[in-house]
Amino acid sequence: MTWQHAERDTDHRACRQRAGRALTEAFTGHTSRSSQHTLYQLGAAVLDACPEIAHVRVEGAHLTRALVDLSPFGTENDGRVYTAADHQRSTVSVDVHRN
């Protein structure tokens, strides 16, 4: 994650602490619909916590998920158990700007 301050005269340490708390709260309290959705929520949380930040860029790995075959264990997978598929991996980035 990178961000850009709107002004040079900023308490960077205090901003970084607020951003860190906001990220933790946003990530732990968030139900992800997609990688992009989660990254946007993290960027928005930083903007909400730090009014002195004008722009946030969040980057992360995007792993394709596949349903686990539970038939060897005598049960069906009703769409709740997934595993990451290593063969399809990419990087996702989201830019969040203050209006």
C-alpha cells in the first residue's frame, strides 16, 4: 500500500498509526466479495482515518479459488470449502482518491 499526502506539513507518524488501526479494523470486520472489493475497502478506510491523505493505492495477490472435492470423505461440498489454485495467479491494484 502506498499513499500520497495532500500537503507536505503533516504528522506522518500519527497518520501512519491511524492508518494502521483503520486497516486492521476494516480487514477484520469485512466480508470479501472479491479481491478488488477488499482492496477498495482497505483504501477507503485509510482515507476515512486520515483526512490529510489524498490518494491511496492498494496492491495484492489475486488467487483463483477452486471448490475442494470432499467426495473421498463421504460428503458433498455445498460451496463452503475452497482452496487456492496456484496455476492462476495475478496482481490486483486499486486506486482510491479523495473527492
